[in-house]
Amino acid sequence: MPIYKGTSEVASGTFKKGATEIQNGYKATDQFYVNQNSITILFVDSISGATLNTTQWFETGVPGAAFTTQTRTLTADANRVITSASVSESGDTGNNVSASITSSGNTRTVTVSGTFPQQSTTVTITVSGATAQDLPNLSVSMDSSSYPSVSVSTQNGGAIGSYSWSFSTNCSNGSNGSGSGSSTSSSVNIYPSLYRGSTPACGSSCSYSVSVSASGYDSGGASRNLSGNYPLLIPSCTIQSGFNWSYNFSHNTGSPSSNPDGCSTINLQTNGISNLGGFGVYATNCSGSWPSSWTDTLTATFSFIRCTGATGTTTGNINCSGDASGNGTIWPGDAGAWLYNA
């Protein structure tokens, strides 16, 4: 609220008793004067290749009180990337203003905060820095084989041209190496023929990576981790007790194709599941504990009897399912899929 000497308003900061500046004036209990000063913030964009919101700001308030925090965004121009940015200030004779800059992707946020000065003032915030051309990326992927192959493609569909690659691994017995090549296509497969390394012990891990660079593109890379497996446990699998070996399984009357038997049903021979192989159930920890429930898919030979009385064999897979004891059961009824076209 202003106060006047005659018809002239007394400027903020000049209303004093002796040498002491009056902050508040009262008549009895009624306040008739509050000392307030203004602050003006000017924003200056001094970075080429990026754009700053330079809208100036003005506010009036009581000296020492916080003014409204201001933020401005610095955004990289098209096909540019901000490589560095900083803020500086001038005109802040009372050290009332604090300015900072933070990054998020390809933008920067300028934040200005502080308190109202003892005298009205204008503070200039200048943003400086540098930008660079934002090159298209190289997209790189790598498979998980023992001797990994690498796939490279360009973000913009342009020809790769001359390229170089580097493969490194910290896995035991692995091989590091580098090489180069050239392609007129937008994609290329690279075969370093380098061993990624041995699988580490249970509970341990290692990693391997590849990087690829080409002129006119931002380099790309890919990496993979290799972790030690839990122990492979060998279950004890037995055939279901009490199975009816006379059970009629559905059969394709047109099988076998070389000499169809015309049978619509087929039977397993008694105890006609043999030559079981491929045992292995992974433990739940490095100590070798069995899972509470598990299913192991095994290879097997199925011996059958046709409706004509002829016998034969076929091969396929059958499941063995068990519990934490490590013991499992094979259900002969699961053989139907392999007997249908036998």
C-alpha cells in the first residue's frame, strides 16, 4: 500500500526514520504502510542449437520473503543434441537469487528461486552451453549362442558403409576381439567367431558385450549376462501302478501310410514304455533342493499291438511328474499322441 508526501508517492526503500528504513507503518492498530520491493527476472538464451523460453517475470513483495519460483525449459532444436549447459546471473547485488539447471533427456530445466531484495532490482539469468548434430543411431542386437552373432541396422534406413566392431567378455575362457567391414545395405550380420566364455558356477555371473560404430551414425551396442545354472537333478521315474494295459487308444485308420492297418484303436503292450532318456530337473537353489513339484519331459520308445495282432514300436516324448522327494510317475495314458499315427 503506497504512502505519499504531498502528491508524490514515497518509493519503497526510502521511507525512513533517521537512518532506519521503516518496514511497516501503523496508525493505532491499523496498518497504513508495508515496505515492498519488486524483482524482475530476465532470461537470456546464449546457446546455439537450442531454444530457451525467455519470457521475463516480475513480482513485488516484502524484502526477505520468498518470491514465486520460476522455471524455464531449454529444448534442443531439430536434429541437435545438448552436450553441455550452464546458468549464470548478473544484477543480483543483494545475493537474493539462486539459479540452477537440471537435465532430462534432450532438454534442460532452469530453476530460479530466492527472496525479495531490499531494493527493487532486475536480475538477468543467462543460459550458455553447446549442442551437436544428433546423428541417426545404429541398432545392435546379439544372440545368446556360445559364439554370438550380431545384427546391425540403421535407424534412418541409410546404408551402413564402413563399420568397425569390438567384442569383449569377462566370462572364463572367453575371447576378446575386434574387426571391421563394409556394407551398402541398411543392415548387416556380423559373425565375430569369438567364444563368449564358460558358464560360471551356480550363484555367479559374467557378461559379454559388443559395440559397433560407423561414420555418420551414433555407435550402438548390446550386452548379455551369463549366469550359473542351478544343479541338474536326475529324478527316479516309475510307470503308473495299476494302469490298464488293455486300454484302447484312438488310432488313425490310415496309418501307417506305407501299409494302413484300418484300426481305429491301438494298445500299448504290457509295460510297453522303455528306453527312457533325457532326464534332468533343475534344482531350486545352488544347494540342490528339489522343487516342490516338477515335470520332466523324457524321450521314450512305445511298444504297441495293432487291432490286427501285429506289434511294433514308435518313439516320442512322455512326461514324468513328481515332488520334492525326487520321485516321479509316468502316466502311460499320455502316450496317446504318439500312438495315433503309429
